[in-house]
Amino acid sequence: MNTQTGITLFRHCSLATLSGADWGWIERGALLAQGGLITWVGAERDLPAGLAVAEEHALNGALLTPGLIDCHTHLVYGGHRAHEADLRLQGASYETIARAGGGIRSTVAATRAATEAALLAGTSARADALMREGVTTVEVKSGYGLSLAEEAKCLRVARTLGQSRPLSVLCTYLGAHALPPEFEGRADDYIAAVCDWMAPLQAQGLVDAVDAFCETIGFTLAQTQRVFEAARALGLPVKLHAEQLSAQGGAELAARYGALSCDHIEHLSPAGIAAMRAAGTVAVLLPAAWYCLRDTQAPPVAALREAGVPMAISSDHNPGSSPCLSILTALHMACTFWRLTPLEAVLGATVQAARALGLRDRGRLAPGLRADLAAWRVEHPRELTYWLGGQPCAGRAVAGRWLPLNP
Ligand code: NIG
Ligand code: FE
């Protein structure tokens, strides 16, 4: 952690702490950080007397929130798939393109052909775009390498991103994303290989969680279960691309393995909702993918809300279904398309996104948590799901270190 040893004071701001069930609004607020952590939050007039402040940032009336957390991305890849977006506009479906050898497989070819340095450059530029919108933590999946060496290459790029940028990066191993051409007709053999590669990747410090794509064009329930068993044997948490294009029962399976999250879930069943609630599994909603694929089946937001399943929202940035580099646009879409409230949406990219990653040390503004902050040129946090574009982020703090933006 890049920590500050002295006390840092953030003042002349309002705060949405998100610490309770509401915004946790503090007008004319202030926040103290030390050693990378928040040490005090409150009204500026109540600041403790006699503080030896080492660094002070007057925020010009900005709104201070927790730094945003983008909890589902595929940031590491080569090339792009604009031509496939074109084909979809002419009527081809995502599945048809995938079955014809395009889709994820075409990105796998481009990713394998790219050097690690080129991948890092592209990944870093994409991460910079997310950071300009207040993101301080991002989850990054592999899944476009699909061999031990190529998955390791992609995961190293994700790890290096977290070391070379003021950004926390969590690395998720998604070997079970698609069947690579060299395993054509041998999906079970491929899953065996995916499971075998897990331990060496973990031993290299490259895996924080394990994911799979459980779908007719991905892997079956039984194959997904084998991946989860391998993860369990290594003590790694799991998550799942579940019920995106069809109902497979992936959510129930993932819940049985105590999954951190089930993601997409447009076709989630009542049984899946009940299983997720019982397991404490977070529902990660990905409206930009839904929008780009012109999907019509919305996730069961009202039923999730009623069941008390926490809902997170993410960009799902990837070159196929969601070439979206704006988490604020995803929040806007979650409200506009699916009627999340602005508070639910903002919680979805902070408190609930932290849960979806198994992180307890961030997502709210409270003493003892990481001083990861985002400052906004808005009056009220509901504006974060209201404006479309306009770069409202004035700066971020990562572990207490202030990083102004868009001056
Ligand atoms: O989250 N559904 C599977 N994975 C990605 C898409 C990957 C791709 O099309 O390249 C997703 O939507
Ligand atoms: Fe995804």
C-alpha cells in the first residue's frame, strides 16, 4: 500500500459515507486519513482540535464518496471486435458469431499474438479511463489466453497493472471462458487442463479468485463444478458468469460453493435467487453488456431486491459484449433500464461491489477502512446516475494519497 505516514485532511466537501442504509450524508464535512486508512469522518466544525496535519486538501465544495469499485472486467486482451458489433447490427446473434469461431475465440487469437508489453499498454490505457471516473479498485479476469503460458501472461499483466498504477487490482482466473481451438471436441479434457493450471498460477501469486462461463456456448454445469472443486481444494473463492443467455442452474451450483457472486443473471430463476440469498452470494448486474447485445430479458431486479440479495453493478468491460469504459454509464443504465434507485446503483459500485470481491476493507467511508476516495463536481450523489458523460470526477485518493483529475 502506498501509504502516507502523517495525517492528511480532506475538507471543504460534502460526504456520502454509504455507511448505513442511506447515503450517509454529511454536509460541510471533512475526513482524516493516516497510514492509508480513514481515521475520522464527520462535520468540518467537529474536527478534533490540535491536529498536526501533514497534508491538507480543500475540495472546493466537492462531494466525497468511497472510490468506485468495478468488480467484473476483462481488461486484458489484444485487438478489438468492432466488426462483430457490425455483424450484430445486421442481425447476427452473439451466439451465432461465437459458434462460427468468432467471439471470444477471435480475441484469444489476438491476445496470444500480442506481446506482454503491448497487452500492458492497452490494459493500462483502459484502466486509466476507468480511473478518470473515480475507480480505485478493479477486478480483472483472464480468459483470453486459454493455455497455461498465455493465461499466466494475461494474469501477470493484470498484476503489473496494480503495481504500476494507483489502483487496486484483483486477479480472477477465467480459464473456463471458452474452448480453445487445440481442444476442439475435447471440452472435458480442456476442463481437466484448466484445473491443472490453477495450482501453478496460484503459486505464482496470480490468482485471487476463480470464474467460469456456464452457458450453452461456454461450459456445462458438470464442467463448471469440476472447476469449482479444484478452486475449493486450493482455498480459492469462486464466482460465475451465470444465466446470461439461458437458464442453466449455474447460480444454484455457485451458491453451493459459497460463490462471492453470480454475474449477468438475466435468466436467473426463483430457485437461483433463493440459493444466492442463503449463500450470501452477490448479484452482479452488467447492463452495458445487456445493452450492447440488445438483450430483452432483464435480470429479476425486483425479486432480488425483495429477497434481499445484494446487487452490484459493473462495466463488464470486454471487447465483445461490452466495450464500455464508463462505470458511471453502467450505473445510469441500471437505473434507466432496470429501475434501480440511484442509491442502489451507487451502493452497487461501492459497498456491494466490495462484497462481490470478498473485500471488507473498503466500499464505505468509515474509520478503519482504506482511504480510497472519489471527489465529484456535483451537489448530490444521485447526480452520479443522472449525468451522461461530462467527466464529473475531480480526483481520487488511493490509500490516502490525493490524485487530482481533469483540472
Ligand atoms: O462477460 N459471457 C462471457 N464473457 C464476457 C464476454 C466475453 C467476450 O465476448 O469476449 C461477458 O459478457
Ligand atoms: Fe464477463
